[in-house]
Amino acid sequence: MNELITFALLSFTSFFTLINPLGSMPVFLTMTADLDQSHRVKTAKKATLVSFFVIVAFAFSGQLLFKFFGISVNSLRIVGGAIFFIMGMDMLQARLGKVKIKDSEIKTYVNDISITPLAIPMICGPGAITNAIVLMEDATTIGLKAVLILMLLMVMILTYLIYYSSSRIIKFLGETGNNVMMRLMGLIVMVIAVEFFFSGLKPIVLDMLGK
């Protein structure tokens, strides 16, 4: 039971900080500024559903991709750790949401922004995909796999609710509150990044020393 709770907390925390719905919320508001409330809600719902299924698909097919391309999970942990660290650094400087979408591109995406770029790559980015593949590798039992999918679903529901309530949340937090929240999440992501990096590096180094 303790193992399930620990894994659930790790899964929820890592997915929530990497998807970072609070940080991407201003981008969502900007891109849906010309939509009424009902269409904004539909956009949020479609974006989170697409992201959920894409991440789940990568989580279950990740091992097949490893075998096909001859990639080890430890190598992915190292690369994933590097990606997480860079994302965490951006979040720590409170500028991640501002660099992903250019103002000149907003009108281009308005016809189907729920899939691109809201679902991919804003919600379902390389960090979330890498995290899903690595955690699925660590989920050695059906119970752990079920916990992983459940935690991902909870994060997606929270993401939808945050987007749904985005106008009120941004007014409540203010610009300073949003920046503080993003920096706190960035710190958590960087800690996770270090753990991922060294958990992948250690077995590779030991294998090299053994040879």
C-alpha cells in the first residue's frame, strides 16, 4: 500500500508540474480571447482529452519504440532529466508560458487550437511524454500501472478545471501570484530532473565499470 501511495504522489506531482496548467493558463486565455465561454469550455475539454490519450499511447508503446530503435530506458531517463531541468529553469524564471506561442501565430491556430498548439505541445509536451514512458517502465505491476493512469487522468481533470476557471483564477492570483506559482513548480521540476538524470546515469556508469 505504501508503494502505491508513494508512486501515486510521484506520478501526480511530476505530471502536474510538467504539464503546468497554471503556467500555461495565460496562454490559453490569450488564444481563446475571441471565443465565448461555451466555445472556450469546448476547447479546453478537447485539448485535455487529446492530451490524455496521446500521453497514454506513448506510455504503453514506449517500450516497443525502445526495442525498435535500440534505446534503453536509462538513456531516456538521462535525456528526460535534461529536458525537465531546462523546463524547470524556464519555469523558475517565470517565462515558460511566454515563449511557447508567438502573438503572430495565434490567429493561425484559432480554427483548431485545441489540438495544436494547446494539446500538442503545450499540454502534451516532450516532458510529459518522457515522464509517462519512464514511469510506465517503473510500474512493474498492474496496480502501479492503474495508479499511473488514474493520476494522469486526475491531472487532466484539474487542467480542464483550471482552464475552465482561468479568467477568475488569473484575476485572483494576479501577475505576481502567477509568477510565484510558476517559480515554485519550476523548483519541483528541477529536483525531479536531477533524480531522473542520476537514476539513469548510475546503471550506465556501473555497466561501463563492470566491463
